Amino acid sequence: MTWFHWAVLSAVFAAVTTIFAKLGLQGVDSDFATLIRTAVILLVLGAFVVAAGKWSDPAALPGKTWLFLVLSALATGASWVCYFRALKDGTASQVAPIDKSSLLLVAAFAFLFLKERPSPREWAGILMVGAGVVVLGMKK
């Protein structure tokens, strides 16, 4: 499978995640729900890595790798806490698209820090996502 196939699967799983999370948040604090979700992810992914023979010595990783993986984990945790809190009170069809506006920030940060240069066609798509977020965010 190519990166595109994996990205499509990611989108499908993200969509299903939102629906399951919205249903699972009924009657539970969003932060506690995030903790349960994270514990399940840790157990399942840990079992997958071991079963697939992909385990390696974490101590052998370079310090820079550790730094950025820890920073990524902290950002992911903050994102999940915010997402679940928004999903607890908002509708899934409003929260998820606004959450995905992170695409705009990814494009900007990749341009600034990773020296990536999206094509004009890609910038047009990114800006259309931004316009969609603005439309969704407008009050009725």
C-alpha cells in the first residue's frame, strides 16, 4: 500500500473514531474518557508492535528522536483532551471539520519549518478547507 492508501484509511478511522467517541462520551467526563481511550491504544498498539516483531530498544534511539516524539505525544494528548471536550458539548459534524482545520496549520508549519513547498493546486485545496471551516464556524 502507498502513503495515499494509508492516509485514506486514517481518514476513515478518524471518522469512525469521532462517531464512537460522541456515543461513548454520554454520561462520562471527557478527560476520563480520553484516559480510557489512551490506555486502550497503548495496550493494543503495544501488542501489535511486539506481535509484528517491530519492537526495538528504546534506549538506542537518538536524543533528538526522543525529544520530538515526546513533544509530539504531548501535543497529541493536548489535542485529544481539547477534542473530547469540544465533542462532549458540540455536534460531531461541527467539531470534526474544525478540528481538521489543523490542515491549514500543518501546511503553514511545514512551509516554515520543514521547507515544504505545496503546489498552487495544493494551496487552493488547503484554502478551500479553510473557507469551509469559516462557514462552519459562523453563527446562524
